[in-house]
Amino acid sequence: MANEELKKLEQRIKIIAKAIDFVWKDKIGDFKILHENLVPEGLKPIARSISWLMDQITVQNLRRYRDECGIEEVNDPPHGLTQYDCIIKMKNDDRDYYLNVKTSLTITKLGGRFDISKARRMIQFYQENPNLVLLVAIIRVDLDNIWVRFSNAVVFNVAWIPDIYYNRANHNLQSRCNGTQTFRTNEEFVSELERQMEDAGHLEHYS
């Protein structure tokens, strides 16, 4: 992919990021998770406790407000065992953008590495879809007792993560995903991830 094409893709990704910010800031806003009487001691601020809910809210509202966001379609995956939560088709754009929604609390620092997906499954996904554009949207929120308060979204192309790191302990692709991007082709991304798995002796033994 030529550098000019990479820059065009970068602009499209920014439009999707703005769309996510728009639906959260302008359409959803703060909301209660449940009634106060059900948790008299309050909810502990743990991102995984609300992650599925955040996935559903993000995807369904992107679909609801797609016309205002310049989006043609927001389609669900064929089943629940995929590496993405929806497929976005932009207006006047033939590409499919696969979006994986993750949730992070604002008290969690973005400087450290975090898990993106199982490395072997990631390699397989890119090999099956050579032109894949797989995006991750980290929905940053404050969990204030029973209230969820949106802060911002960090959206990035997985193939462009700033540092590709294979975690030998849990077999996951990890990166310092703070929104910075490094242009590379999908082939370069897969090649580097395979190299790290091979160095660990895991390329042929873990899926």
C-alpha cells in the first residue's frame, strides 16, 4: 500500500473515531447502570464489569445515528466468537472496517501494554483477509458508583500499533495503545508478529 493510500486510510479512521466520540458525547452522555438499591455499597470501578454493555451501546448507537456520522451500514458479526464487534461501511467507500470495542477506565494509564487479541488468531484473521482494516476503539469512561461518564475514545488500526509485542505468558498480541500509529502494511505487521512467536518457539504450537 502506497504512502498516499495509507494517509487516506488514516483520514477514514479519524472519521470513524469522530463518529464514536459524537454518539457518546452528543447522543448518549452519562447514564445509570442499575438502581442504587441493588448495590447499597456501590460498584467497584472495574472495566470488565461493564465491557459487554459498552460494546452494545457503542455498536447500536453507531447504527442508530449512522446518517449523522457519514456511515452507510453497521453490521453485526455472524456469531459471538469473532475478533470484532461490528463491520462499518462508510459512505462513498468500498472498504469494510472491522471494529473491536474495548472499555478502559480513565484511572487506568494508557502508557503500559495491554492485550489486543490472541496472536495466532490475529495472524489467521489477517491471512484470511489480506486487505483487512481491523480497528480497536477503547472507550474511556469514569465508573462513578452506578454512573458511567464518558471521557474519550482512542481508536487505532491494529496493523499500525506503535510497538508489536508478543506476550509469551498468555500468547496475546500486546501494545502500548495510546492512539499513536506507525504506518506499515498488513504483511509487515503479520511478518513481525510471526517472527516474535517463532523466537518464542510458539509459532507452530499455540493457537
